[in-house]
Amino acid sequence: MIAGALLDAIGFVALMFVGPSTPTVALLLPFLLIPSSMGVAVPAMTIALLGTVGQQRAGTASAVLNTARQAAGAIGVAAYGAGAGADGAAGTAQIVDAVRWSAGISVALLLCAAFTGSLVRNVRGSGVSNAQAE
């Protein structure tokens, strides 16, 4: 999960340096890195979550995780759209600015997620069980 978040952040950092004249081929690396690193992070996130709940609540926990992921994605798309088309007629410079802003916000959130994942990993590695944590 931590590696996936950090790799994802690297992909978004690369997007922070795009400009109106950036060649399409230069976008290939970030646009391959971002979804492939999420493919590493999401299964680990799911396993980490399901490992903290009892078997009788695994379906509910999985549903909550997937709902949160989908809702966050929808909010992100809406925020990007609002930034790109704030004046009703999105020009190239405005779209590029929105990409940079959304990439910067994504980097910050992914670094927070990686940090949080390291804290969870340290708690689990210290032998603290669910019963002790409650």
C-alpha cells in the first residue's frame, strides 16, 4: 500500500510539470504510472482493511471501502472540472493549471496516505491486536 501510494505520487509529480506545449508522448509515463501503482495499492488497502474486521463484517467493510473510493474519485473529477472550466470557457492554459493543481493536491494526499499506512503497519507490527486496540 505504501509503495503504491508513493509510486502514484511520483506519477502525479510528473504531471505537475506539464505545459500547453508538452508532447503527448511525455504524458505516457505519468498516465501509465498512476493507474498501475493504484493497482498495487488498492489490493493491499483492501487486505489491510479486511484484516481488521471480523469475518461477519467483511462484506460491509469492503463495501464501505469501495464506496469511499468511488465517492472520492467522483469528487476529484468534479473538482478538476470546476477548476478547468471556472469561467465557462476552458482554454488550454486553464486546463493545464487545473491539471497542475489537481496533481499537487493528489501528491499531498498520497503522501498523507503513505504516512498513515506506515503508522498502521507499525501498530500491526508491534503485536497490538484489535482487542488490545479497542
